[in-house]
Amino acid sequence: MPMPVIIFSAFLLALAVPVLVYGLLPKRATAHPSRMAAPLGPGARIGSAAAAAAATDADADPLRRFVPKRTVASIERNLALAGMTAAWPIHRVLRTKLIAGATAVLFGVILVLPDPSPLRALIAAAIVFFATFIPDLVVSARAQSRQDQIRLELADALDEITISIEAGLSLETALARAGQYGKGPLAQELTRTVQDMRVGFSRKEAYTALAERTSVTDLRRLARAIMQADQYWVSVGTVVRTQAKELRMKRRQRAEEKAMKVPVKVLFPLMFCILPVLFVVVLGPAVINLTKVFGLLPGH
């Protein structure tokens, strides 16, 4: 085995072991003085609080310094959309990426050492690349799944909120009941919005935060409509009823659109998977018999 390959493999192994140890060590939870301040008052700004929290996390976790800011912002956005910010903070995702990449490096070294061919080196590099981005793909998939579930639950939740408002309840009480008796991510978001208003946030700040925590266009439009109704003294019940009617119409249109796409989606497997097998089963015996017949004709 060439000496440069041995030296390079030993260097990778020596680099991967401390990285794995660092990634596996638990992070000590320390309370930053800015996070031990008094509760936010009605005039507090959500953006400044989020920026201060992000700055604190950046100071506390050295891994953020070695990751591009755009990548960190994308991971944080997907974590917020997936509702995983409490269970999987950004530093834990970065550590998972580090551990997965270091493990893939070890596997690549083990793969390349017996036979250092260009093909094996290419396979090892591909494994390291994909292993590093596996946490990003998992978080992104969870975020997309959660937003799809919110989109499906929104129309029924709006119907429930409309009924509660028409029964004489306020908007906050209707949202609280929908969050209390509902299930799924939409109920969690509604409950969090009500809790934000109860701890001192204004309606505008609470609904702005709700719109920022989701990528569902209908929910963001609903939050803006409620903020505008509150600003211009428009009946909230009318706004919610109109939004619920539009959502039901959109849900029907999406169902019709999916139904119209079914024949096009079925065409490919029908033409290339089902029909060839059907032709073989139906015409196969006839072709075999014809081959036998034409094979016997010269002998007569």
C-alpha cells in the first residue's frame, strides 16, 4: 500500500476520533443573563428577542462559527416549521451532522484502506457527503409533513372557531377551545398563540409570530386578516367565516386537481409496467405456438 495513502488515512482517523468524542459529549445547560430577565411586556418586540436568543446560541455553541450563516438560518427555519426547536435545538442538529460526517469518514477509511482505488475513494466521498446532509433532510421532511398536516386541518378548525364565535365567545376563547379539543400541529400552534397573548403579547405580535412559525399560505393569510380586522374594527366573526368558506372551496379545488392528475400519473406505470406484462401473459403462448408451427413447416 502506498505510504501517502496510509498517512492520509491515519490523519483522517486521528481527526475523526476527537470530533466524535466532542459531538457525543452532552452540552451543559447554562442560563445566560439575558434569558433570566423579566417576562416580556406588551411593548416587547418578537424580532429583537429572537435575535438576542440567536446571538446567545451563537456565543454558546462554537460549531455555529464553522457553518455558513445561510445554512444555520435554513436549519433553524426548518426546525421552527417542524416544531422541533425544543427537542432538537440548532446545536444538537449541528452535532448530529458532525457525528454523522465523522462516522462516514471512519467508514470511508475502512473502505479505502484495503484497496485504495479511485472507485472506492469516490464511493467513500459520496457516503461522507450524504451522511453529513442526512440531518438536514430529516428536519426538512418533518417540516414539510407538519405544514401539510396544518394545511389539511385548517378548514375544519376554522369551522369550529366560526361556530364558537357565533355562539358568543371571543376570538381568543374560540382559539383556545380549538387548541384544547383539537389534535395535531395546528392545535399546538393555536394554543401557543393564545399563550403568547396571555403572557403579555399584543394581538398583532401574537399573530405575527403565528405567521412566522408556518409556511402555510392560508394560515398566514388568516393571521393577516385577523390583524387587519382588529386594526380597522371589522367584525372578526365575519372575517373568520369568509376565510373558512374560501378554505373549503380551495380544499375542494385541490381535491379536484389531484383527481384530474391521477390519469396522467397512472399513464407511465400502465404503459411501461402493466401492459408489457399483460402482453407477455396473453400473447406469449400464442407466439410460442406460432414459433413451433413455423419451425415444423420446413420438415413437412
